[in-house]
Amino acid sequence: MPFLPINRHEMQAAGIAQPDIVLVTGDAYVDHPSFGSAIISRVLEAAGFSVCILSQPKSDADFKEFGRPRLAFFVNAGNIDSMVAHYTAAKKKRSDDAYTAGGKAGARPDRAVIVYCQKIRQLYGDIPLAIGGLEASLRRFAHYDYWDDRVRPSILIDSDADLLMFGMGEKHAVEIATRL
């Protein structure tokens, strides 16, 4: 398949009635190996799993685009931490986002992994939820949060995710999908 499905029409055109995995990302969908979402989704696809990409969701309707996946939601904030994408070191708002179409700022929420996971929990209840990528990896333990000027708990607590994949996740993702 030249590109993975990014909407219901493309999912149906690909012959997918229900995706195995919905990969949620804070980046625009770019099918290139410099994007972790592209690597993980293509590795899962090569292992025989159907994957749909939910890129920069904003509304409940966006999260319902593909329906409930058969196995799980995999969530990441994108190639860059969402707070770094939005703010400078001086805590000033950035005017652009290199990982969004047209460079438009504000397409992903602050603390994207937490926001996306909380929305998925609200809409889908106990669906398996795995997080990964830079934002999850860096916040896997209690950590000092520069923007809040306080210690925050592990992102697993704030996001209510079931699993956290850190580092390069190609093998982790396939193993998790296989076990599910």
C-alpha cells in the first residue's frame, strides 16, 4: 500500500473493516523513515497487522474516525515533545511547527500524549493503550517539569495508558501487538 489509511474512506478502500491498531500522532502524517510513526506503522504492517494513522486529532469525531481498533491504540506526541513544539526555552509561544502541514502552530495540544490518551479512555473505556515516542520516553519516571516548575509523576499515571514503550520501539510494538 503506498500510504497507510488516514481516514475512513481510505481504510475501506484498503479493504480494512476494523483496523488492528490505530496509531495516534501529534505530527502530520509523513510516510518517511525520519518519522517514528511511519517506522512503527510500517513495521507493524510488515508483521501482518492493519494500521490506520490518526494524525493531529482535535475532536471526538476525529478519534472516532476508524472506530474501535481490534487490538489497541498506540499513541505518541510526534517527532518532538509537544511542549518544545509550542514554547521556547524562555516560555514564549512559538509561531510555527515544523511537523505540521504548512508549519502552522497549535495543531497538537500541550502534553499531547496525556491529552490524546485521556480522550481515548473517555471514548473507548478499557481499550489497550500503549504510548511511546520522545514525549513518553523522556517522562517515563517522575520528572521535573520546566513549564510547571514542579515534579510531575510518570506519564503513565497522567495518561492512564497501559504500557509505555521507550527507546526504539520497532520490536516492542510488534511484540505487544502479537501478544494482544
